[in-house]
Amino acid sequence: MTGDNGRVTDIPRRAISRTAKLASLPLGFAGRAVLGLGKRVTGLASEVINEEIQQRTAEQLFSVLGQLKGGAMKLGQALSVFEAALPEAVAGPYRQALTKLQEAAPPLPAATVHKVLAAELGKDWRSRFQEFDDTPSAAASIGQVHRAVWSDGRDVAVKVQYPGAGDALVADLNQLSRFAALFKILQPGLDVKPLLTELRERVVEELDYELEAQTQRAFAEAYEGDEEIFVPQVVEASTHVIVTEWMTGTPLSQIIANGTPDQRNLAGLRMSTLHFSGPARAGLLHADPHPGNFRLLDDGRLGVLDFGACARLPEGHPEPIGRLTRLALAGDADAVLAGLRSEGFVKPDVDVDAEAVLGYLRPMLDPIAADEFQFSRAWLRGEATRLANPKSPAYSLGKQLNLPPSYLLIHRVTLGSIGVLCQLEAKAPYRAVLTEWLPGFADE
């Protein structure tokens, strides 16, 4: 290809292919919209037409995301934890495709992997290992993992970042922002733009494996010897390569697909414990709660992977979360509204009824209202419908509330964790977890 100055410019084939696949999304939707219009002319019920358009959109959307690395795959992973909130007619056929997003991607050629290792660990990188498997054991949005044996005989996982991952990530996220409206076809209340904005903001952190290693070391130290949570030790790290102890266990994606009730319940309990205890014990919140990042070990501990996305909460979870949750469960509407105003969830110029606000919040707190609760896809779909249906009073009230920037990441991670718990259909004493770890929740 020739540029304006007459010189030949080289556009990477992978970039062209990725852009073409992303561009196919709106074109595909245009075709489906025409199909829907034609069927309406023939007299088919609008509900039948909308469901068919939803299914076809989901099929294309998940298929395209599943073929890509970079930002498209990262968005797919982030959305996959919300799959439980989609209508069953849409979610059912594509659940397996979404799960694949969590742990699979086209691998890098071995020669490319070797070049990265040589650049990061030195030309004699092979001397650092007794063995190195060129076939990746797992792949994600910005890197892939190889199994190896370190020079001291330890089994290790070697995560190698894709060359150019940062540029690809930003380009994909920018392009996906243009197609955000497509996701509303699957779930009318699903607004992808804030999620894309946050993913872009966190790109720099996730690309720095030395920063990730520092975070993982902090988690590993906080949970060393713990009976519930296991974090592998970091062995070596550079900007684009991180070596950690190898961890063997059952991926949560497998437990979601065919785990026993006991496995599901235990995994759910351990995930909630990690979510609420991390800020208290390590001053950190693991902020990437998709099933590919967790393993259930044979001894019952939850093994945790991928610390590239973490929120720094040196003071632990904000105390108002626990206090306002406790007040809401106690039915103290006036105190809840006052607290929400104080924290910025209700702006000073917004006039709302305290009892209406309590009625909006209270159903969300069912999982911690009793000593034990079983999350389910049906419960999440019910809440999604209540909050996202324009005809629902909760929808109108929700538009009057505000999410302060300081709570955005905590909110997103909590929703993502709930999505996984609903996929697991996990039953556990969640209230006890909050009583132990969430500041302000326990009775004074």
C-alpha cells in the first residue's frame, strides 16, 4: 500500500482483520433490523421478532469477540460474567461461547514467544528454566501462559505479553465504543460505555507486569498460610513477562458447567470471602472477577490468578457501604437517604422520597437479609428486569441516583462477582462474610 508521500506503508494483517471483524457488527445488525421490519409487514408478533433479532445479534457478537484478542476479548470477558442476567432464550445457546472467552484465544507462534523472553529475561533465558513448554496452557486478552520448570525445580506459570498488546487494546476499545448501542439489544438496561471507559483507563496498569507482580506479592503475603484463599508466589517479573508458581485446580468455568452443588457452594463462599476480605487484609480489591481467574483447589481453597486489575483500598472497603447496607436492612429509610446524600449518591438538588429509595435498594439486599441465600440466574434476571425496564418505578428512580467516581470500580467488581455467583447458583452464608469483613455492617 502506498502512502501520500509515495512510500510503501505496512499495515499489519492482524490489525486489518481485527478491524474488519469489529466493523461487521453494525453491518450485521442493519441486516437484522431490515429482517425484523420485513417480518412485521407479514404480521409476526413483535416479541417473536425481537427475540430472533436478540439471538442473531448475540450469535454474531459473541462469535466476533471470541475470535479476537486485545480490547474486544477483554470486553467479552468483562461481559461474560453478566451472562446470567440475559434472557434465557439469548443466554442459553451462547453460554459455552462466553465461557471460552474466559480462558481461550489464538496462541502466539513459539518464535515470537522466544523473542519476548529473550528481550525480557536476557538472551540466555533458557538457562533460567529446566523445561519450557512452547504450547500455551491458557491465553487471555493481553498475554498467554506457558507451563515450565524453573531452574530450582519448581513448576511455574510464565505469562508472556503479546507484542503490541497496548496499542491493540486501546484501538479495539475505542472502536467498540462506537458500537455500544448493539449491546442494548441483548439487555436494554446494559450500558457498556462506562465499562469501556474504565477498561481504557486501566490499560496502563494491566500492561505493566512488574506492577502486577508487586500487587500479587502483596496478596500472597496477606493470605500466606490461609485456609480459604491461595495466591501463588511470584518467582520473577519484568515489564512484559511474569513468572509465578504453578497452581493446579478446577477452573470455575468447569464448576459452572458441571460442578457438584457442594463445589458450587464452596466456590461461591470463597469468592465472596476474597471480595470482602482483600481490602481489609491486603488493602487491595481483586478487580477482575471472571471465572477464568479462579481455581477450586482439592483442599477446598480458592486459588486466585491475574492481579493486573486491582483497586487500591488501603483503608479497606469504605465504611459507608457497610453502614448504609445495615440501615437499609433495618428499614431506616431516612438514615439511608441521608447517608446516600452525604456520599454523593443523591445530589443536593435531587428531591426523592426516602421510602421509595429504600424500596429501590431493599430487593438487592436479599442475599444478605437472611443467614443463608442461594444466588440464581432467575434472581439476577428478575433484578435486571426490575431495574432496567423503562415501565418500572425502579427504573425512573434509578435515573435520579448518582454513582460517585470513587465507588465506580467497587460497584463494577461487586456486580461482576454477583454475576459469577449467579452462574454458580451458589448457596452460602453470605451475611456472615459481610459481618466479619465489611466495615460498618456489623451491629454496633
